[in-house]
Amino acid sequence: MRQAGLQGVHRRRFRHGGHRQPAVFDDHVQRVFVADAPDRLWVTDITQHRTVEGWVYCAAVIDVFSRRCVGWSIADHLRTELIVDALDMARWRRKPVGTIVHSDRGAQFTSWLFGSR
């Protein structure tokens, strides 16, 4: 295609310009996912599932010590509220003190709303 001067159709508009660096927090876990007591370390992520009506997204918060899901949220969107709702459920159920929450560096997890929680 390159030799013939052809290009694929772009469905998204790409904006050129300065890219803002996401907020990066210190890695307190150092890739060692072990906890010596409940509510010391939680990990969280989002999964997506195709349904007949479209995509559904599930955010989960897991306690590393017990390996139990302590908070979750399901929605039809990937906005930050999805993970914040799961984190709020975990906080409401467990009432942690000094808990470290570890996640990937996805947009939902580097947002101001998530960081302020």
C-alpha cells in the first residue's frame, strides 16, 4: 500500500499537539503482590465483556491477602466513575486504614477523580 501511495481510512480524528503526561504515583508495591494482613494491599482493574446489547464493563477491587473481591461496579461505559464506584464499595464494606491501592496506568486510574479518593 505504501508503494502505491494508498492509505487506510481513519475513523478517528487524531489531534496533534502537546500530550499531557498522566499523573504517575509512586509504586509502593514494587511488583511484589503479597500482603501480611487484610486490607493492606488492594489491586484493581477493568474487564470488558460483549453482550447482545453491546459492551459491558466491570471494575473489581481485590484484597491481595484474602484474594477476595471487596468492591465491584458494572456499567456500559469506561468513565472514571466505574472504578470510583468499585473503590467506594470496597471502602464502605471494609473501612480500611492505610491501604495501598495498586492498578495499571490506564486513564481511569490516573484521573484526578480516582487519585482524590
